[in-house]
Amino acid sequence: SLDPDEPPIVLSRIPFIGHILGLVRYQIGYFENLSRTTHPVFTLKIFDSRIYVVKSPEYVALTLREWKTLTFDPFTTAFVKNALGAPPDVVEVFEKTMYLTEIHTKMHGALSIGPDLAKSNVRVLNVLARYLVPQETNLYSLLREAYTIAMGEAFYGPDNPVPGLIDEIWDFEDDLGLMMIGFFQRIVARKACRGQKRVSKAFKAYYDAGLDKNANELIQGRARIARAYNLDNTALGIFEMAICFAPITNVVPTVFWMLTYIYADADLLRALRHELAFLGNPLDTDKLRSCPLLISTFQEIQRLKQHGNAVRWVSADTRLDGYLLKKGAVMQIPSSVLNTASSVWGPDAGSFNARRFLDLDDKKTRQRGYIPFGGGRNLCPGRHLAFTEALGFVAAFVLGFDMQGAKIIGARTHKIGFGARKPERDLKVSIRRRAGFEDAKWSFNVGGERDAAPEQNV
Ligand code: HEM
């Protein structure tokens, strides 16, 4: 039974298993259905487990602030154990040593603004530039390939196994929710299991061959820490899926939605071209900060499509304003509910308005519970990389190309484990050079870094 101070319970219509059936059927959408309740935080009970769902902006801020007891780390360990299938001695390193804390610091350091990030970013964008050519193509598939290959080369160096593992990486993310359950994966998530095995094997061979000498600081620093904890190349191979899918699976849908919404709206396309006209080629990404409409479009797409749940584990009884949160419960913060509430965003909350964020400063957006990159101690370390690689590519695309076939389409069922919503299908498009840009060969400078890698054509 619940303590009277715990958030009010929301019951399912079918006793005992109703919530499980709801989650299986509607996935993340089930939290949207339940959030019709007026309680700012509420409890779901599934047998002996509790899930607290946070649906009001004020409580989101309070939750993220209490990071010492409302923590993310147990999910990382569960991910390594259940989804990646790490053996018990490796899991023990996560549970009983400072390894995870050291990795956290390294990850946030290597991806914070500075020379290490600039080197990764300039490589990502200059690999993406190879895809800025006229073509008849399926837009989502093109972006999926381009960003996966670019991540591989920027993170792991030119001689990396990622080009042969594109489907494996995306298959894994597709069934991440099922992989986290920790049993029967080979039956319910066959493709994801196979993907994880192949990626582990290929990266073990990569580390065995010493190819990480060409990797970026994130990968090299991580490997140094792992070795200091006696984790070998087999363990490094097992971990690698995490680093392969996190950087791309939110960025690719974001760029897809940005391009389709922009090209489906001739006025917005014109206004953006006007705003971006001062950007040169090579495109200096520092100048993107002076493109308010482009940034607002990015933020609005995140608001409408970045609908993953932030999750936290209650590691000790915690008071959240008046509510008591009990140790052992899981907290879910459904972005889709927060990002589309008309009580927060106004009557047009459900529609796209590229100019919405022009009048909202950072403080005002946070007050609305707008957390596309999460928050607190686990605020996404890749947010700077994501900003530059998404906006840099979109800016060059908008300036240099016309696109036929772009239209606004619906999204697939939003599975548990997904961040950004994915399109329900691919879009066949025709990409042509714009008049005045017939000979443009796009390249990028990032934070003073020019790309020095040899040229390659797609
Ligand atoms: C549009 C792009 C992206 C979005 C919307 C996004 C969103 C998020 C969110 C919501 C979280 C969870 C934060 C929390 O629970 O408080 C997260 C965590 C994380 N993201 Fe991103 N992300 C993006 C791109 C990237 C990129 C490019 C990287 C590059 C490495 C990355 C690496 C990570 C990592 C490693 C974590 C785990 C952080 C931790 O455990 O402290 N993400 N991201």
C-alpha cells in the first residue's frame, strides 16, 4: 500500500496487469494517456513496483535538482548488464568501483566546448559534406547513413568498422526497450541481439589492432580508464554499442524533421535563406549562434518530436516538495506530455511554429519543463556536438539546395527507449543545386579547426 504522502495513485481499468498491457500496447503513448489526470506527480503500481510519473514543469525542475538520490546511474549499469550482455565481473566494476564516475567525467569533458570537441565536430561535418551533392534519394536513409558514417570516422578514426555496422547499430536502438528487460531477448529482440554481438566482435578486433590510436579524445580517454580498471578489449567491444548509437539516433530524426518542415513551408524556407545568406563556404559554425530563426526552428522541432522519457531511480527516500518518494521506485518524466501541454505552451501547443522560441529565453523555456537534452548531472554531454552537426548541415543544405518531395508526414509508434520520434516511412526526394550554388563544394570550420583529413567522395 502507498504511504499517504506518496503521489496519488492512478489505477488501471484492468486490475493488476492493466498498466503492463497499456505499456505494451501504447508504449510511451501510455504515459500520455495517463497524464490526463490533474495530479502534477502520480504513482503507478505494478505488482510491488512503483513508478512515479512527473508531468508538471515545477516538479521536473525539483526532480533534476535532487540528483544525489534521484539518480540515473543504476540505469547505466542495468543497460550494460541487460542490453549489452556484459558478464558479471564487468558489471561488478560498474557497481563497486569509481569507474562509472570517471567515465562520466571524461565523457562530459571530451564533449564540452573546447579543442577536443571542435576536432570531432569539424570531422563529423566534413564527412557529412560528402553527402551535400545533388541526388534522387530516400531522405531518412540518406541521413541515417551520412550521420552514422560521420560519427564512426570522427570518433574512431578513418580505419573504423562502423560502415559495415549501420543496420546493426540502428536495429539495436529499435529494440532497446526489450533489450533492457534482461531476459528472452534472443526471442523478442533477435535483430538487436545479433547487432550487439557483431558490433562487440568488430570493435574487439579494432582495439586488438591498436586502431584506437586514431580515435578522438572521448574514445581514447575512455579506453585508458577502462584499462586502468583491468577491463580488456573484449569488454571495450561490448561497451561500444552505447557510444555508437547515442550520438546519432536523436540527431538523425531531428535533421529529418527540420528539413521536411522547412521545405514544406515556402515562407519559412525563404526567411531562413535570407537569414543564412551571410554564412560563407567554408561555413564557420561559430556564426550559427547568430541565426535566431534557424535555432528557433531546431528548438521547435525538439519540442514536437523529442519525446523520450527521462528516467531516474529513487536510491533513498526523498521529499519532493510535499511528496514522499520511496526508495526503489522508478521515476518517469514524459517529455511528450510536457512539450505539448496547452496549459504551458498555449492553444497552438500541438502545431509547428518555427518562430515560437524567438521570444523565449533559456530561463523561460526551462520553466516550461522543456528538457530535450535532459538535465541535472546527466544533462546530455553531446548537446554541443548535436547543435553544431545538426544546424551546420541544415544551414548548408538550405543555402545550397532545392528539394522536391519534402512534405510533413506522421511518426511511428514511439517505443519505450526511443528519444526522438521517428518518421512512419521514408520520403523519396529529389535534391538539386540552387541557382548561384552550382559549383559549391561545401566544407566547414569549427571553433578555429579546419578539417585536414583527405578528401573522399561518396
Ligand atoms: C538532438 C540530439 C540529442 C538529443 C535530443 C539528446 C538527448 C539526450 C537525453 C534526453 C539524455 C538523457 C539526459 C537525462 O536523463 O537527464 C541524453 C544522454 C546522453 N547523451 Fe544525448 N542527445 C542528443 C545527442 C547526443 C550526441 C551527439 C551525443 C554524443 C556523444 C550524445 C551522448 C549522450 C550520452 C553519452 C548520454 C548519457 C549521459 C550520462 O549518462 O550522463 N547525445 N541525451
